[in-house]
Amino acid sequence: MTGFRTLLYKEILRFWKVSFQTVGAPVLTSVLYLMIFSHVLDKHVQVFDGVPYTSFLVPGLVMMSILQNAFANSSSSLIQSKITGNLVFVLLPPISYREFYAAYVLASMFRGAFVGLGVALASLIFVTLPLAAPGWILAFALVGGGILGSLGVVAGIWAEKFDQLAGFQNFLIMPLTMLSGVFYSIHSLPDVWQTVSHFNPFFYMIDGFRYGFFGQSDVSPWRSLGIVVVCFAFVAGLTLNLLSRGYKLRG
Amino acid sequence: MTAAAIRICGATKRYGDLRALDGVDLEIAEGEFFGLLGPNGAGKTTLISALAGLVRADAGTLEVMGHDVVRDYRKARQQLGVVPQELVFDPFFTVREALRIQSGYFGIRNNDDWIDEILANLDLTAKAGANMRSLSGGMKRRVLVAQALVHRPPVIVLDEPTAGVDVELRQGLWQFIRKLNGAGHTIVLTTHYLEEAETLCGRIAMLKAGRIVALDTTANLLARFATHSLKLRLAQPVPALPGSVSLGQGWLEFAIDRYDEVEGRLRQVREAGGEVMEMKLGEPDLEKVFVGVMQSA
Ligand SMILES: Nc1ncnc2c1ncn2[C@@H]1O[C@H](COP(=O)(O)OP(=O)(O)O)[C@@H](O)[C@H]1O
Ligand SMILES: [Mg+2]
């Protein structure tokens, strides 16, 4: 257990030492989104009854921060270690692939949670946030962070160069998070796009997470949780399989 | 059976058509100071990587202190300390942080007493609080050695630890490694400095294209493949003498097995009318052995 705990500690320390970039910068970005969108749209858009647009926006932004930062943490840590070669320090000790997986994903979830919490706290300057069902907030934050942390491990192992990783991030993660209903309810979309959105797992993460705040959502939170948990099981299984075979790590 | 520190049977590793390891069999006993020599690309690093679990052999078995490196990887890795060939470091941490973290990976908490001892022996005490980024290449190399030792591994493998390291540092490093060997640690070393291997290693394996082409004690290798040489510069040329080779500019070389043959050779030269102006005695060295083995293999 000490091996696992040390790797987790090291992964947390790694982003914490540069928290200005890894936590501060994403919080600032989200707050800027919030200020601009709310200023432009608050008077024109209402998604849920009795919920001002700015309030509606906050949970989506928080969840987006959790997801993107969970992904960024494991993927950037792994690719940096691979490119500089210092991943040997982790590969030489008697650390099992399950411990390796757990440490990288948990650290990613921590980073996501830190940033998400930062965004939520900063948003309190502008809005008041209800907490209709906090258990859902926690559940979706955990599972969502776990999925993206795992995807980050996959991307970090697979990518051999920084631009391959950037491609993964820009052409897969970013569009899926952006098109998941962070900025709108999918009921405001044309039918076709509503249908398409239902195939996007990120939609369920955000929708369920938002339910925890307002007690309202596009689909039932149970259904969202079910889908998200199945996704997590799939991604975790894939990642563990790659790790157990030493794919691209133990030649 | 007494435990071998390292036991390798039929280790094979292919990269496409290339056989980086082509059926390597090797057994290294506990307490040995062992040299693994070979030209670039011979497969030394691949063999070490297979032993450390960084690379999976396609065939064959590898054991460290009796533990299979795949099936029983936890125990095998706990017994093994590897100093990698590449000069790698984690720029996020100081020297002490790096060593504490490495200890933790091996399941050891509160390792500061041993860390301090390693730092002192490697002349790194003053750098304990320095960030890894700020260290010179030689310093980084020493930290790599320190990281390989945090868990007091009975078997220590050093892959070209002195490449690009200045003479003074090399001396200090070898002193420490010898001390560890004296305390019972098995040492396996690869190096391009053949004099280094000659003075340090009790036994040597030479690798070429993934195969072991020579394996013996250093003394036997020197005796088997290399001879002493006697070089003489003569005042004027003499008719060709049996057993001699002309090196040009008046120099003549005799291959001899022992020093007591010198007197006979000198007499031979005098009798042929030669007058000796200068004389050099060459000892057998590993360089000659190495060149000889590589050519004949
Ligand atoms: N990951 C790899 N992919 C392809 N070829 C490799 C890889 N690693 C090593 N090789 C090849 O295997 C051979 C042995 O390399 P190596 O073990 O590094 O030799 P040495 O350490 O003796 O210089 C070389 O021809 C090298 O190019
Ligand atoms: Mg090498």
C-alpha cells in the first residue's frame, strides 16, 4: 500500500506545486465564461422554471472543469514522464498495474475536484446556488472525474508526442464536453441534435450533476447515473487491460 | 541449490526482424562484481530492461534472487536496483524529495537515515535541497545511483554509469560501489571504459548482436586472449627475426607469454647485430581481449 500511496501523493504534489497553472488558470477561465455569458444572456434565456440563466450555467461550468482537468492531469503527467523518460522511476518499483491505475486516476479526480470547487466558490460572487440534492453532485463528480481520469491515462499511454495528446483533447474531449449541454438545455435543440446528444455520455454527466443543484434535469438522474457508471466500467476495464499488458509502457 | 543473484535462461527479444537478444543464458552468483561488455547495440540495455521488467522478453526466463521477473515481479523488483543508462530526472522535485518518493514506491517510509548515508557517500549532501533541474549532468547521474539504492537492493545493475562523468567523480563512485560489493551486494556493470571493467570486475560476459560470445573470469580472459608484448626500437634495421613484427620507424614487437622471455629476446636481437635504443613492455589488457573476441565472434 505504501507504493500506491506514495504514487498518489507524488501525482497530487506534482500538480499542486504548479497550482497556479493547474488550478488557478482553469478557475479563471471558467469565471470569465460565467461573466461573459451571464452578462450577454441572463435576460434573454431561461432554461429551467425559476432558475436564472447564470445559475443554470454554473453547475455545467463546474462539471466541465472537473472533467477537463481530470483528463488533463493524468494525460499530461504520463506523457511528460514518457517523453522525459522519468516514468522508469515508477516502472522499476514493485507497483502493480492496478495500483498504478488507481493512483493516477485518483490524483486526476482530486485535481478535477479542486478546480471544480474553485469554480463553484468563485461563482458564488455572482449567483446563489441551491443544493437540492448534494448526494447527486458528489456521485456525478466522482464518476465523471473517474471516467476522464481514466481516459487521460489511455491518452497519455497512447500518445507519443504532445501534439497527438492535444489532438485527443481538442477533437474528442473538448467537443464532447462542449456539446453536452453545459451552456443550454438540450430541449432547446432541434430534434436531430437532441437525439445525437443522447449518445454523448458527457451529456448525462452534466445533466445528472445539475440535478443535484436544482432538482430538475432533462432526463432522470437515475438513468444518467446508470449510463455514466456503465461508461466508467467500460473505460476502466479498457485502461486496466492496456496497463496489464504493459501497452506502450513495458515494450 | 545456492541462490544465484541473477539467472537468465534463453532470453530472446525481437524488434521486428532484429534480434536484440538471441537466446542469452547467464548466471551470476551472489556477491559477484560482474561486467557486461559489448559494442553499441549489442543488447546490454535490452537485457537489463528485461531483467527489470521494463521490457518483456519474447522467450526465456529471467530471475532475480530466485524470483521470476514476470510471475513474481514484486519480489524480483524489490531485490533489484537499476541505474538506467539515460540521464533521466523528475524536474518537479528536489534531490531529497526524489529519494523519499522512490523509497515510498518500494514500500519504505521514514528512510532518511539511509538516504543521508547514500547522499554522503555520493558527495551529494550539500545538494539534498536543490531542485533536480539545477544539477549538473554528473550530479544527476549520482542521484540516479542514489535512487537505485534507496531500498538496499541485494542486486545492483548499473548501465553505463560513468558515461560522460569526470574522472574524479568516477573514482568516488567506484569506491562506493566497491564498498557495497564488499558488504555483499551483487554488482552488474556495463561500461565502455574497458580499463574500468578490468580493474573492477571479477567476471565478464561479452555480448555481440544479442548473443554472449565470451564469458569467463577477468583473469582467464586476459590470459586466454591477450599476451604481453615487448617493443624495441633499434639503432639500425636487422634481418627479420622469428616471432617479431616490424612496426616501422625502427620499432619491433615480440609477443611474449611471460616476462622471463624478455632476456631471450634481447639476446636474439643482439646476436642479429641489433642495438636497442628504447624498450616498452606492454601488459595484456581487456581492450585487446575485447577486440580479439569481437573479431573472431
Ligand atoms: N524499443 C526498441 N525498438 C526497436 N529497436 C530497439 C528498441 N530498443 C532497442 N532496440 C535495438 O536493439 C538493439 C540492442 O539495443 P541495446 O540493448 O540498447 O544495446 P546496447 O545497450 O548494448 O547498446 C539495438 O540494435 C537497438 O537499436
Ligand atoms: Mg545500452
